[in-house]
Amino acid sequence: MHLHLHMRMRIHMRMHPGLAISAVLKFADNIARVYAHAVAMLATMAISAQLFALPVAKKTADNRHRSS
């Protein structure tokens, strides 16, 4: 009986890190895709501002209420 408990503990100790790693790898593709889209939008904004000589302004909630 004691041997079975010991073997179960060893199996669980080796199983949980593998499950954690597989979960991270499953969602890593989605996280990388989100960062790639964010970088692409920032690059597009920077290139457009240079090509068309547009000023880059930081819009906040305070700026929107003041301008109206």
C-alpha cells in the first residue's frame, strides 16, 4: 500500500509541470499574435506620421472633454 502511494506521488509530481508547460505553449501563439498586431499598428502610425507630416497627439479622456 505504501509503495502505491509513493508511485502515485511521483506520477503526479511529473505530470503537473508537463500540463503547465502544454497550457503555456497552447496560448503562447495567441499572445504572440496580439503583440504582433500591436507592433504593426504602432509601426503603421509612425510611418504614416512621417510620410504625411502629421502630428502625433496623445488622446486622453480629458482631452476629448476639453475639445468639445
